[in-house]
Amino acid sequence: MSVRILLADDHRIVREGIRSLLEEQPGMEVVAEAEDGQTTVQLARKLSPDVVILDITMPDLNGIVAARQIKAEVPEAKIIALSMHSDKRFVMEMLDTGASAYLLKDCAFEELARAIHAVLAGDKYLSPEITRLVIDLSRHQWIEPEPPGLSALSPREIEVIRLIIEGQGTRQAAAALHVSTKTIGAHRRRIFQKLGINSVAELTIWAIRTGLITIEQ
């Protein structure tokens, strides 16, 4: 039986290149492609793939949020992050979602193939650069204090943050999420309290640093 793979990246040329190489491998089949996080989650829910290969920086939902939702709804799916980001926050946030592998995009295809086989066997796989980063972090025990990451927030709180950053007022956000304005106000207070911030400007900076949004969006 073929390994069923869902491939998610917002660049079509990247997806086409990876798909072409994957389908040359015996026993591997790309069952679907996605160009944004929301579609990735929907396809994972619908198709229950064996492996999800996804980028971190994608529209709608970034790869970290998408990975968390996929693991919650399709826990048997193995997630492989394939990203250009080697920043410790991206790495640790992605691994905290339950992802089985983290590779950098400049890796050779053979490394991606090894990662697929490794995660299917129940192992973890990290690019050499990511392995060194993780070891370094464990040695230093996170000496520098880090602000809370995405894992500190619920999926609904993340939705509220996106609406706030987009400039939606309390009433607009309430209508978009089909809840009361009182509920939105409560979410906003909890978000600011959890993150230790006091303004939308600070919230926007936090969202960029954590990868929830990108400058291009």
C-alpha cells in the first residue's frame, strides 16, 4: 500500500517540484496539495493522509497553527515541517505541536525521503542544523526569557487575534465568529493578559515574531 502524502506550501513551483520527486519514489503517493493553512487542515480532515509535509509561512493559518489542528483532528497523521526558518521559536513551536520532523528547505530530496521513512517507523527526524539548535537550547535551558508563543493560546483566541490585527472592531469580530461582543471582549482581555501586552501595536509585533502573520500578508 502506498504512503499517502498531503503536500502544503504557498508556492506552486515548490509543490510541483517536491511532488514530482516524491512520485518517483516507490510506494509514495501525493493525494492532495494545499497552498494555505486552512485548506491544509480541511484536506487532512477529509483524506486522513499518512504524512503531511507543510511549510510554516502560509496564508490563512500558518503551518504551526495548521499542524496543531491536524494533530487534534487526525492524530495518526505524521507531520513533517519543511521550512526556510531555522529560528528557535519556529522550531520549538512546531515540535510542540507534535510534528515528527523538521527539515530546512535547502536540504537534499534524499533527506526528505529519509525523514518520511523515519516518521512512518515512529521515529523523529531533524535536519542537522535543527539538531544542533535543539541541543544548544537544551544546554542553555532557555536562559533568555521568551514571550509566550502560540501554544499559550486556544484556537479561538488565535482567530480573535487575527481579526484584531486586521482592524476588525468588537462588533465586526463578534459577527464574524457568531458570538456576542461581550465574548469578544473577554477573549481580548485574556489574550492581552496571557501575552503580557497592552496594545494592538504590541499584539501585531508579537504576531509577526511568532509567525502568526507575515509582513507580506
